[in-house]
Amino acid sequence: MKSRPLGLTAIFAIPLVVATLSLIGLVGALLGDGIWDWIGWLGLGACAAVTGWALIARRIR
């Protein structure tokens, strides 16, 4: 059974989202205190969570 080749959108969608979250988290952490700290934690924590999920999912398959 042959599978269809993936388009550029399917290949780069998740890495683009992770990169955007990472950039928002880094900039948020550098800008100030209070809400910016929370934005930094959420942005960088989401990147770590996605990476951990991908590593676990790859080992299961």
C-alpha cells in the first residue's frame, strides 16, 4: 500500500507552532515581571511538553 506524499504545510505546521511558542516564551520572559513571567513559563513549558510527547510517542510506535 502506497502512501501519499505530504505537502509542505503538513511537514512544517507543528515545528512552526513550536518555534512560535518558543519565541513568544523567550520574549515574554525577557520583557518583565508579573504576567510576562507567566507568558514565558507557558510558552517554554508548552514547547517542552510537545517535545516530551513526541519522544514518548516515537518510542511507543
